[in-house]
Amino acid sequence: MITIYHNPKCSKSRCGLELLKDSGKEYQIVDYLKKGISKEELKNLLTKLQMSPIELVRTKENIWKEQFKGKMLTDDEVIEAMIQYPQLIERPIVIVGDKAVIGRPTERIKEII
């Protein structure tokens, strides 16, 4: 089963979802902005993405610039920031089994599905 962490307001996320629809494969959508994301879930995503927490942060978001930019944060503090403000998480994230990619550019999704 394919899983997409999706933000319906994001054009890249919508393109990623469209690509999954066109693939004809089964998938599930996680609207992480509505449901939130747990620490365990976020750590699991980071493992599958093979990324550090800061690599998953949208550092151009105003929340990041206003509250966190320039601060020396630990990995746990970055994770807590993403839990508190899930809009800081890069998107879309597509998971297949034990692997995941950030769908930017959208073609990266094709590599995993």
C-alpha cells in the first residue's frame, strides 16, 4: 500500500496525488495538517526518508523564520516544532514499504512507486 502525506493547499502535493491516481495503484491519504502527527510517526518518516529532522523542515515558512531561524535546536526540538506546527513539514511525502521520498520534484514519486 502506498501512503501520501498530503496538504491539499499545496500545488506540489496535489500534483503528487494526481500522479498516484493516474498510476492506478492503491494508496491512502494522510491529511497530517488536520489529524496532526505524533513523535513516533515523525521519527518513522525520518527513518524511511533517511533524513535528519532539519532536512524535513520548510525553512522558508514564516513560522520557522519568526520562531526558530538562527536558533541552535537539537533534533528533538526540531521534531517538536514540526509536531506543534505540521505546516513546517516538507510535502508531499510518499511511502512505499520501508522507503519514502519527498515528492519535490513530483518525478521523485515515480522512482518509488
